Amino acid sequence: MSEKRKVSIIGLGVMGGPIARHVGTAGHELTIYNRTPARADKWREANPGIAVTVVTSPADAAADADLVITCVGNDDDLADVVLGPQGVFTTLRRGRVFVDHTTVSARIARQIAVEARDKEVHCVDAPMTGSQIGAENGTLTLMCGGRPEAIEAARAVMEAYSRRIVHIGKAGAGQLAKMCNQICLASVVAGLAEAVRVAQGAHLDIDKVYEAISGGAAQSWQMDNRWKTMSDDSFDFGFAVDWMRKDLGLALEEGRGLGLSLPVTGLIDQFYADVQALGGGRQDTSALVRRLPRRGEKK
């Protein structure tokens, strides 16, 4: 194992919780903070074999840390826990490392990088792909923005929960790559949803259709992992529709800033709004199929 380090993790949701477990299991000295204290207590109870310190503010989490990881909700949440009056940057010392895994705007990632530079702190924006399954299994892909030396300073810890670490470019580049990822993902799910409904409407054997088309050019991770659950109307897992809409909103905003039209992304974003209206905001993104009634059903 690499040198043991003092690692603080802020945000213990469906991604941050498993990341904390992998970091602790790897033998690093772990400190955790969650804005809802009960979640931190629940994490500690669920992981009795991992020594952990629970603190009451981001500033306390960062005070003695070699590396701080954040995994929160959106731009405002990130700004609060990093730049706020009790934020990470009030106590994180010079030469230490800050890594953000939240999917946020490139703008806030760049702002934080500037603040980090002024404080002589290594800073990495590293949004993730791999979904909850990847976090649980420690097989995430990290898309990193920042200086090369910052990525290298964080690499040994990030390797505890990721299979692939890609340095995309300067600060904010990781967030831009994640927007590209979400654009591709949403488009694949939309096509998959329509294919499932056609197969069902034609009364085909769903398993046979999957067997036939998953070995060719139509194959994808979404097909392999969501074809069956979509056909069974099972969605209580995975990456939530609400979060996908947040991410697509970021991509659309960035596209406007670049002078680009993203018509497919905009259309699928509205499809997801339909799913939210059906009460599916916390369901997996594959719930997109819900807006397409089965043959004979009323929409």
C-alpha cells in the first residue's frame, strides 16, 4: 500500500459513502463530515471495522488533513463547504491537496482552482462516471482537471476507489468532460427506452432481442445493465433523474456559452422533465422509458 495519509471526505451520499469506505479500507486515516449529521453517524455504524473521526464542519475536516475530498450536490453546496465561513479553505494548509468529485459547472471549478492557487493548495476537479455500482466496487473513472502535479499528488488516494484516472486538462476540464459524458449517456438511454417499447409492443421475447442486439454495434453499458430492468419497470436504484437534469442543465448552459446548439440534449432534458412530472425524480435515469406508454396503455 502507498504511504498512509490523513484523508477527509465531505459528503457521504450514494457516491461519497462508498468512496469513504474504500479510502478507509486502504488504510488511510479517515475523517468524515456530512451536512446531515445523522448520515455520518449511519456511515460509521455501517462500517464498524474502519477507524474514523466524525467532525462537525468542513473547516474541522480540513484542519489536519493531507487531502480533502468533496462529493456534494451542486455549485451552491460546493461553494458553501469549500469557500464558506466554515469551509475547507479556511483551514487547509499550504501544500495539501483538495479533490472535488461533485458534478458542477466549469465556472465554479475554475473559481475554486484560483482560490486554491492563492492558498498554495493542490486542486483537482474530478467528476466521476461509473454510477453507484462503480463507487461500490471501486471501479470509477475520474475525469480530472488541474495541474499535472496536483493530479499526481492525489493519485495514490484516488486509486483506492477508481479503475481509471484521466487527466483531461487545466482547471475545469474535468467538468467539461463530464458534460460530454452526460450528453452521450442521455442520448443512449433515450434510444434504449424506445427500443424496449418497440420490442414490447411487437410482443417479442425481450431476452432474445437483447441476446441478438447486444453483441453488435448497438451494445452499450446501459443496454447490458438496464435493458432487463427497463422492461421490468424497475427503477429504484442508480443515478437519479433529478441529478441527470442538473447535469444536462450544466451542459446546455455551457453549450450556450460556447455558441453551440445542443438540440438533442435539450429535447431529452425535456423528456426527463416529463419523468419528474410522473413522480420519478429519484428513480434511475432509465425511468425515461416511463414516458413512453406500453402498447395499449394510455399516456
